[in-house]
Amino acid sequence: MTLGDDFETVLAAARTGEEWALTSLYQDLHPPLLRYLRAHEPYECEDLASETWLQAAAALDRFEGGEREFRKWIFTIARRRLVDLRRRNARRRTHAVSIDDLVELPDAGDVEVEAVDAVTAQAAIQRLVELLPADQAEVVLLRVLAGLTAEETGEVMGKKPGTIRVLQHRALDRLARDFAGAAVTGSPPQAM
């Protein structure tokens, strides 16, 4: 977060319903929160983010801690909403599928445009999720997108900090090997 010394003042004002303070918290955390959720559930990320902010707003008066704890708290809520969604979806008989997933569009043939389009942050995040086992991808996303420490990530995921560090090391090692192999062969890294 970038509120620094102003965090306590902003939090106090947000607790009283001051629109400027709520907006400040939202603007600071919403972009990384949305990227985190989009990496896990691209079609549900907006709804999950809304649920996260609604729950945070309802419990704001009970929050205790500083700026780092607030960030961890928001991402913990988001992760719980994600788990709840997956539980609900597991009980459903059918899943909605995007029309884009059903139809293959013909090749446009503009290699430069395709290359630029492929090099986006979201594409990189999606590739990371495809390449890594779920727990390793979760660790990297929480450490990079949320900016959490190993200890904070462990609290969010319910794992020990040492386990988080091992998962992160394995993830980065796997990514380095896959991308190095792709550079040598000229083909994209392979998913597990």
C-alpha cells in the first residue's frame, strides 16, 4: 500500500464512512486484488472482488492493525470468497463456458500485433497459473501481486512460513527452467 503514515488517519475516516477514505483504500488495493482474483477465476473476478469489498466494509470497525495487516486481511477475505465460489461450483451440475472458449477465430496473420498482445501482465499471470501447481502459483501470486511476506502469505494460506518459502523456491526454479528451455527451443513453456 502507498498510504504510509496516513494509513491510520485514512482508516479512522473510513470507519466513520468518509467517502474519500474508502475511495483511497479501494484505489490502493483494488488493482492487485483484481489481478489476483482474475488469475484464479477470470469470469468471476469482478463479483469476487465486490464480495470482498462488501465483507471488508461490513467488518471494517473490527479490523485491528496497520497497513501491512490490512493488505493481508483484504487478501485473506478474497481467498475465502474464492474458496467459497469453488465449493459452490463443485456442487453445480453445469458450468458456464465463454463463447470465446467454444469458437476458434481465424488467424489474423499480424505477428507484431499478436506478439505485443501476448506480452501483457494478465497473460503472464495466466501463464504462471498454467505452468505451476496450484499451491506454488498461489504463493507467487500472493507474494508478487499482494506484496505479502512469507509469514503473511502463510497466514493467508494456512501454512508455515518455511513451507511458503519452499513453495516459492520450487515455483521460481520451475519457471526459470521452463522459460530457459523455451528460449533454447523457441517453443512456449509446457504446462504441468
